[in-house]
Amino acid sequence: MPLHILFLSDNYPPEVNAPASRTFDHCRAWASAGHQLTVITCAPNFPGGRVFAGYRNRLWQSETIDGVRVVRVWSYITANEGFLKRTLDYASYMVSATLASFFVRHVDLVVATSPQFFSACAGYLVASAKFRPFVFELRDLWPESIRAVGAMRDGVLLRWLERLELFLYRRANAVVCVTNAFRDNLISRGIDAKKISVVTNGADLARFEPRPKDDELVARYQLAGKFVAGYVGTHGMAHALETILDSATLLCDRPNGKDVRFVLLGDGAAKAALKAQAKARGLSNVMFIDSVRKDQVARYWSLLDVSIIHLKKTELFTTVIPSKLFECMAMGIPVLHGVAGESADIVKHEGVGIVFEPENAAELADCLLSVMADDAARHDFAARARDAAMRYDRSVLAGKMLALLERVQETFRP
């Protein structure tokens, strides 16, 4: 029997960050399977805090994208920087999404996604008001991630937020985690293991697949004959991309490092400071490219000979799996992986690249030179990456989560 699924997410295409992509791919797949999907989100603005062309920050806008009804509500819009402003952004979305949900009729199930849990707060409120099951999709251990990047000190507010976090886990009819480490964390904090499932991130294999370097982009950015190492994604506090600049500095002094070019594609709170640092150091081997449309991302991935994935060195980030890892694998691009924990285990188990210590610029530089000099290793990494990507097909994972949602709805008793 078809379901009407109401999905709350403050990120959605044309935004291109990980939550937007996962939500879009899942909802599109569920709509194709015959279910009715309504997504309540914001006017697209992430991460620059500027509303995208063709949209306005209004109380209510509605459109249909690939069979999914998308309702966009007003929110306080700010760049992805500054704890207070971002919290106002999240809280305003929570209020607007909750109010807008009362104009969405005949809902069977409510799903809300993190990383910040104000979306989940709205999901709980909406599901309770409609007497419908509530599913919490857990993409990040927020607010612990605030503490991990130093954006907020320990104190009464942070402890209150953590109590609210646990309340939402307990009240959810099901929690869908994107990593096994998240599941273990919740169980260790007293959440019922029976209602926790894991549906990892993945990649749209129809959109991300091996392809030759885009000639037009190679010419535009003067990359012909260069070995291109790239970072694609948000430039935020959590990513510690200063490590890439440090590595680029080291390679300037090595004769065999002259042909390496670093490309950083994306936007975020730390980008302006990173660009200023690169300019101050005179790093002609580093290039910054602004975010591009979702349908253009694969063209830019094609420029890379190797992809750099990196997060700050902190215990919390050993529990995460950056979603860009799966896009790298789908594109057949070898990975230099500066994230410890569960995601590093995937890289090593699948044999898709080299793991280096987070925030260790010298080790990153050595890894780059090693993989640049070894054509056979790069070819092997690329072949293994594409094979591994088949195990993280977003359409298959969407089906797995849909089956879970159907079970929750079938067993729900108001």
C-alpha cells in the first residue's frame, strides 16, 4: 500500500551538500516506487547564506522535483558560520517547518534528518500532533560535534542540548544511523538497540562513474600535464583544511612536487581564511573553485588524479564516514584518507587508497608523492574503487531504508 511520507530536512537540492544529496536520492527512489513524498525544506542557500537564483525566502513556496513535492518555508538565513546565527537559522526552520506541516494532509509517516537536530525536533512535534510514527535519521552526533570543533564550550546549554538529543532518540519510533559507530554510541547511552538501524551513505552510480578528464575544465584551470589532488566539499571548521595548505607548502620545496596541483572545490565558513592563508604563503600550486551545480559536480571530480578526504583529528570523527568517499569510489578515483576510524577501515578493507594521520601535512605530502610515482598502484586503487562502489549503490540503500519505513508504519500503534 502506498505511503505518504513527510520528510523534514533543512537542506535539499539545488544545494549540493551531503544531507541534500542523500535526502534527494532517497525521496526520488521512494517516489519512483509508487509512494507519495512531501519534503519541507528551506529556500536553498547553503553554505554561503545567499538564496539561490530563482528562489525567494518566503513563507511558502512549492514545486515538484522528480516526482517529489518540495515545500520551501521561510527561515533566518545566514552563512554557515557563527554558532548563534546558525542556531537561529536552525530554530527558525524548526518553527516554520512545524507550522507548514499542518497544511500537508493525510501523512502516514514523518522522517526528519540531522546533522543538527532542530529538524528532528520538528519531526517529533509534527508526528506527535498528527499521531503518526516518527523516524529520526541520524547523520551526525550533534551537539557533540559542536564540542569537537571547539565552536562551543562545555556548560549548562550544551548539557541541556544533550538531554534534548537523548529525549528525541528515545521518543523516535526508529532511528536510522549512517554509521555503525553511531549505533554503538546510542546503545552505550541507553537507547534501545532494537529500534536502531544502519543505512550508510552511498553514491548515485548513474551520475558518478569513471570518465576521462574534462578537456574544457583542464584548459580553463591550466591543469594539463599536472598531477591533480583535490578536495571536494564543505570548507568548515571540522575539516581542518589548513593541513592541505601545509602539505602544499612542503611540496613547493621538493623537486618532484612541482607538478602537483591542489584543487579545493566548495564553500564554507573557513574558505575565506583558507584563501587568505594561501595568498599570504604565495601558494601558486593551490586553486580554489566555488561550489558548482549538482549536475556539474561529476565534471569537476573528473579533474582529480587523487582525492583528499580530511577531518580534524578528534575522537568524535572516528565515528563518521564522509559521504564524499562513496562518490570518489564511484568515480574510480584513488583516495588519500585523513580520517581515522570506521571510514579508514573501509578504505583499507576495500583497497581504494591510502590512509594518513589527520592533520599530518608531512605524511599527506609523502602519500601524494608516493601515489603520483606509482602508476600501477593508482590503477589498482581506481579499479578496486569502482568495484567497491557497487556495494554502496544509493538506489539499493534507499530500498533498504524504505523497507524499514514500511515496517515502522505497519507496526505503529498511536
